[in-house]
Amino acid sequence: VPELPEVETIARGLQRVLPGKRIERVEILWHRTVDARSLAVASMAGDAVRSVGRIGKFVAMTLASGRTLVIHLRMTGRLTVVDNRVEPPYLRFAMRFTDGTKLAFSDARKFGRIRLLAGRPEDQLGIGIDPLSPRLDDRVFASLLARRTTPIKVWLLDQRKLAGVGNIYACEALYRARVRPRTRAGRLTKAARRRLLRSLRAVLQRAIARRGSSVDDYVDAEGLKGGFQNLLAVYGRAGQPCRRCRTPIKRIELAQRGTFFCPACQR
Ligand SMILES: [Zn+2]
């Protein structure tokens, strides 16, 4: 499932090619791909792409009209810009441009969703602060964690608190910060909180620099795999030696999600 670094990479790829393109029409090939709460996507005909960015785990396309098309890729959603005549497999939605190209949304498992919004998307998506936002300082982070009894690993995945962090980068950030995944969020020491926020950002930035992690079948908008999967310290490494202390990495389940950590150096 693409997380913040993968979605950032996809959005940057689209930002290189889409701005300025004029929308001729849209095609819905699987009706549920368009979220029921969406404005009518057909109304995008005649509009143009202003820019493409990321909000949490969503790709966000701002249109010349000021509206925003948000795309949640979920498990298998894939965005590519292709010639109009090309029909990628599992095509669910297409945005045709006047220059003979189209943005194709393919999605084998059909969990991906597209939604056209007017106004500030953050408010309507109900998502929390971006971990890379300069507004998130130690004080804000502390106030978000205060009195929370959820295990910190589970808290990090809650998109209403922090937008964009998923299973892979939550495990990696906790390892880097030497924090045990089960620790209750509100019980982290001040020092641990600071280490965690710094680690989270470092892990996300390094993953963006390597165009994300291709753990499942993730590829970016140009069809390229990420390079961060080879640098993962704990995720998917159960039984293998910790890179810091050689203790075997342990896997537990927290809120039904596989959670990897070093039992010796994460305290
Ligand atoms: Zn260790």
C-alpha cells in the first residue's frame, strides 16, 4: 500500500507532465471508483490541471477552477499518463486531455477511490497534520500524544492524527527512535517523543529521496520501482539480526497489522 513517500513520488512524477493540460472529458469504467460523496466528475470537462501534489496518502490535483481531485490509491491503484488510444489493464477511470494523452487510473482490486472537492480538501478528508509540515513541532507533537493510551505504533497509523504514515514507515521510525511499538502514546518521555518525530521525518525524507519502497507491486507514475525497500531496517525482517545489536527482529500483531521491532534496543 503506498504511503507518504510513494504518494509523494507519484505526485512529483505527475507534476512534471500534467500542469497546463486541458481536460476534454472523463470516463468512469467502474462506478465505485468515484466516491459517492464526490462532486460530479463529468463537470471537469473544460477545466485544466493547475498542479499536482500530495495530501497525506492522497494524490491531490488542483484544477484551474480551484477545485481539487483527490485520488486514494489504496492497495493496487496506479496512475499513468499515456496516449489516448492506450488501454492499460484494470482501467477504472480515465481523464482525457485535449492534447491526445490521458491520465489512466488502473486498479486491479478496485479499492482505490477518486473524489472531486470544492474548498479546502484537508477539512473534508478528515485527516490530521502532515508529518513533514513545519507546523508540526515538538510542542504540537506532544499535545497530540498527550493522554493517549493507544500503543504508539497504532497511533502513528491513525490518519486523523497524522496523515500519510503507514505500516512500513511507522515500524522504521520507531526502530530508528529506539521506541517499543507497544508503548502507550501518552507515556513517551520528552526525549523519546523528540527522537520519534526526528526519526519519522528522517525515514520519510530518505524514502522520498529513493522514490519510495517497492514492497508489494508499487511503481510510480513513470512505472519505476522505488529503492528504499533495500534499506528497511526492521520491516519484513522477522528473525533476521538487528543491524544495531544482532538480536533477531521480532514480529507481533498490533491492531491486526504486522509490527516489526528489535526486542533488545527498542525500549
Ligand atoms: Zn537491536
